[in-house]
Amino acid sequence: MRYGVILARFQPVHSGHLALIIKACQENDRVLLLVGSADKFNARNPIPLNLRVDMLKEALVEYNLPDVITIKPLNDLTSESDNSIDWGFYLYSTVVDEIKDSAFTMYYSDGFEIITTWFPGFILRNYVSLVLLARGKVEKGVSATQVRNLLLNFEVGDNLKELTDNTPQSVVDRKEILRTFININKER
């Protein structure tokens, strides 16, 4: 069985995430979505875990993808900026424990120079394949930071249309509550 893995914070889920998920579903029998920084609630991570997971689940239904996907929260090992080998072993062991297999493909949209430092060479050579979908080549290069800024300004001009074009309906439907969480956490 082939396994695809995507690690993202989904702060919130957007079209770039969905492009990765669709590609992983097309190329694998099962896909594991790890909702990263599950233990964080601050300015960089203003949306609570349960809300991120709910929006993600609804987006998967909207895109007809739920049958092959498992969603699991993943706490940071230390800090969100930890890119050490320890983080890589933590990530690898979490995935292996969940999928019950030592080999999988990780899909990501940026940070090749970072993601390759997570794993020792023998793991990359023998167990973990990496597939990059460059952010600039996928869905107009949208990022969660851009989406959060759109949420803060959605009533101005075309921002609502841009929000609708770059996020699933589950995000658009929650624009008011998301905006509230983003504003609350701006000062944290």
C-alpha cells in the first residue's frame, strides 16, 4: 500500500493545501493529513485546532476526498521553529505509528532546504520520498498568511471574491468567527 503524508497547520485550509491533498490522493492508496502545531494558539496560530479540523473535514467532503484520508493532530516537539533531526525522528515515528508502515511520501509546498534537514540521509534514501508542489506554481501561490489577511479585510472591495477563490466554502462560511480569532490573537 502506498501512503502519502501532508503536514500543514491549516491556518486555515486553502486552495494550495487542497492542491497538495488532491495530488497525494491521486498518487497513493491512503493519505495522512497531520494538522501541525496542534498545541499552539497564538498570533501565528490563531485558529483553534478543533475549528481547523472541522473546516478541513468539510473541505474534503466538498472536494469528494474523504474516503482515503485520515486526519490527525500533531503537537510541536519543542517550538514551531524546531527543524532538528529530533523533530524529524518525532515526525517519522508519529507517521510510522499511524500508518503501520516505514515508507511513505511527504507532500509539501515550500521549504525544501528545511524539510531535507529533518531526516537523516538513510531515512530519505530508504523510507521517505519527497514531492514538492512549488507554492508559486500552485493556485496563484496562496498562503495561509494571505488568507488570514483577506479574512481581516473581507468586506473591502474584491477581498471577499479573492477569499472565495482561494479557500473552500468551509472557510468562507466561518469568515466572521475566523476574523474574531485572528483579531484576538494579534497581540499574543
